[in-house]
Amino acid sequence: MATKEKEVPIGIVSNYFDHVGVAAIKLKTGLKKGDKIRIIGGDLDFEQTIESMQIHHKVVLEAKKGDEIGIKLKQSVRKGYRVFKK
């Protein structure tokens, strides 16, 4: 499925922790709580609103380019999946 024109690539899943349902995402641009993201990889394509995120196990409201964040996801993902901001 092609991405919609208003979606901006913001990062790549760098790790996924299945036991807690959390993905580590290396950001190419900023992101904040309340933003809507779309994750695409393999047969998976879903959207989710950022309800909370962490940097080094500390809750943050926003993250900047270059940060690696952890976010709880509603579906399992894999390393290398692409992340877009809606």
C-alpha cells in the first residue's frame, strides 16, 4: 500500500520487546505525545496515536531528531519497519 501524500517518514523500528509490547524507534524528525503514526512493514500496516513515549525509561512529552524512543504499540512489529507521521 502506498503512503498518503501528507505522511512524513519519521523513523525506523530499531528493536521490539515482545514481552512488554514496546518498540524502540530511531527518529529522523521530532515527535510528540498526541501525534498519529503509521507503521508499515511485512504484511503489517496500521495507525496509532502516541499516548506516551519514553527516552531511557523516562516519560517524555516530545522527542527530537536523533532520539531513540520507546512506545507501547497495539500490534507486534519487527526491526526495520518504517514509521510515518500522519
